[in-house]
Amino acid sequence: MDDAFTLLRRAVGLLPEDAVADNGRTVGGIRQAIELQQWEKALDRLIEIADVRPVPVAYWEMLAEAARQMMLDRSRRWCEWRGWEAEHGTVRATLTLLGTDEGGRRSALAGDGRLRPLWDTGNRTADGRRDLDIALLWVEFAPQLGPGETADVRLAPLRPERWRHLQPGDVITMHEARPVTGTATVIEVLPPRA
């Protein structure tokens, strides 16, 4: 296995020279960070560019391994998440958790892709009963989401084919037990890019 620094250099090589992140970061800027041995900055910039430009699963695997070697656990999990998205697709939604006074959770949920709640996406069993599905949850731009709060989230369904019917504007509900603990409005359904 290559070391983290070699992996970052190899990942840069997978990007076209004209690739630019939303914030204006360029491939040239990443190469400069690598030259200056600013490894964490280089990793962050590689992630930023790949957030707006489709990249292969192998790219995310290289970044995840580099982040693991640099002991950047959240970055590692994010790169693994994005690799999964590239291979399987994802659902983005705006999630509002019920407040504690409404029967929702009593504490904030971790937003780093480890929570696996059940979701009612409208699927039904053969006899017409509600058929819930599991999806991992990642809160965008925040480490957690508390009771009564709203944030954009990414969902990684364990059975993506059961989510393909969703369209922007559809409302789905989150369940951690029997009662509903949150309501989400679908923003977009992204197909696999691999």
C-alpha cells in the first residue's frame, strides 16, 4: 500500500488540469500544497474539487486511505461515504427532527454517517402495510443535529433500488423506533456515477 503522500499525488493525477472547486480552488493550488508538504490542506482541496466534479470510486478510496494514515477519522469516513455514493447513488433531503416535547429524541444525533435509522419512503408490503427501509445518515456541514433542528442530509440506503422512485419534493419520515422522529423533504436523488 502506498503512503498517504503518494496517494494524494496519485489522486491529483486523476483530475483534469482545469478542474476547479466551487470556492475557486484549482489543481495547481493542490500541487502547491503538496510541494509545501501541507498534506491536510491538499486532502481538503482534493475533497472540495471532487464535490463538484465526478470522480471514480478509486479516487475516493485513495483519499480515504490517505486520511486514515494521517489519522483524520472524520475525513476518512467522508471519503468512504463519497466512494459509496459514486458507486450506488444517494438521496439528499432537508431533515427536521421532532423536538423533545413532540416525542422526538432527547439528544443530538451524530452527523457522520454512523446512524442507521429506518425510513418510510412509501414502499408497501404485498398486503399493503408500510415497509420501512434502512439508510445511513450524514448531516451536511454540521457534526450533529439536535432535537427540533433542521439540516440538509445525505442518505445512503442499504437497498438503493427501493429508493429510486423518490423525486424532489417527496416527503419521507425517519423512524428510530415505532414513532416518527423526523420528517425529510427530498432535495435530489443522485444516480451512481461509477
